[in-house]
Amino acid sequence: MKALRNFLIRLFLLIAVIAILFGVVFGITPMANADMQPAVCAGDLMLYYRLDKNLKSDDVVVFQKEGIQYTGRIVAVPGDVVEITDESDLMVNESAVTEENIFYTTPAYDSEVEYPLTLKEDQYFILCDNREGAKDSRSFGAVDTSEIKGKVITIVRRSGI
């Protein structure tokens, strides 16, 4: 009887630790579409860290906007001025941004987002790597810090399994 009680206590503690780790510290979510290809493919599992609030340009983050979860890459941080030109160039603080591993142009969308856009404190401009057709800050504007669920720290590839 004592062995069963010890087992149940250890099981409860293990479940509590896992719940805290994945409910407070880490998150895990699948990539639902091809918006981040080729860096993250549809079906890949992303492990993200919820407690990192020192976000910078080029960080890949999981965020929620209008009740829908997205994944994207930060291209501008609070205080930056973002513009997407008629030639589909991304400009941050009046400088053209050259990004490695982005193989698509960055067209502006027909939306309510007006350029140049100055980011307020606690706002980020987030774009998907697959720039043509993905839903990101060009569609709904800047993303607030409170909407960012966490920074992606690793990816588990699920293709070919």
C-alpha cells in the first residue's frame, strides 16, 4: 500500500512539473501551413520559450492575432519605422533590409496598414518567410508584445516520418 502511495505521489509530481514546464515556460505547436517555408515546413513541431521578452529582429516567434495563431519572423522592433515600397522592398529606418534565406519579394497588401509605419513601444512588425500570400503584419499591422506567445527555440521536422 505504501509503495502505491509513493508511486501516485511521484506520478502527481511528475505531471505537475510537466504541466508547469509546458504551460508556463515552454510551448509546443505544429506549423499549420507553408507561411514560413523553407525555414519551417507545414507539419513541423515548434518548441517555443514563453519567458524571453528580449526579442530582436530575425527572431522567429509564435503569436496570436484576432484569435488565430501565427508564426513569423520579427523584422522591426519598437521605435523602428517600417515601409514596404512599390518595388516590394522592405525598408526599416529608411534602409533597405537584405535578408538571407528569404527567397520571395515583399509586396505590400491591400489593407488598412499605412506606410511608413512607426512602431510604438511594445510593438513588433512580423513577416512570414514565404512573403507572397502569407498573412502577417502587412495584413493586420503591428503585433503587440502581449500577443507574442514565445520565441521559437527548436524545430522537430516531421516530414518523411
